[in-house]
Amino acid sequence: MTNPNPAPDSPQPALSGAAAYRRRLTPKQMEAEVFARATRSIRAAEAEGPLARARALADNRRLWDVVHALVLDPTNVLPPALRGQIAGVALAVLREFDRPEPDLGFIAEMNEHFAAGLWR
């Protein structure tokens, strides 16, 4: 078992693959990656069966529930006007999940818009 608290001057192990990639991302870019992953799952669900569709919808609903809750949090540091706009978009997306046949294209498009905004 490795020491959970290595000496501060000891070299860090080299990371490879996804871990190395994530380490180079800013917090905003990591958030963008969450939206990108959600978009990929929705796009794939359009071609796959009902189980993949249900999983993608559930994951995306959770994402937008969290977005909505975060912008309603009074300790959120975003400007109030921006928080209100994001809350409005989140509510529109969440309403889409409640439809008998949610529009996967619309949900994916909203994910893509948010990911693009976070990458800036």
C-alpha cells in the first residue's frame, strides 16, 4: 500500500491517459466535459435501444437538476441575471424530460451550448 501523504518534495507519479488529461483541465473545462459526455450519451441513445435511452435520459435529468439547484443557491457567485437565465434554460430542459417522448435533439443541443460556453 502506498503512503497516502507523500513528502512534499517527493516526485508525483506520472499520469497517463484520462487522468493526465483531466489534470490539465480548468474547473470550467471539467464542467464542459460533463456536458459533452451527457451529449454523447443522448446522441448514442437515439440509435440504441430503450435501456440506453432510459439511462441517457436519467443521467441528463440528474445533470440539469444539479445545474438548476446550483444556480438557485444563494451562495452562488455568478451574477444574479446570469443565474436567472441559466435557471430558465434548466427549467426548459427539465420540462422536456417530463414529456411523453422527450426531444433528445433539443436536450443534446442545450448540452452542447453549455459545453461550448464553458470552454471559452
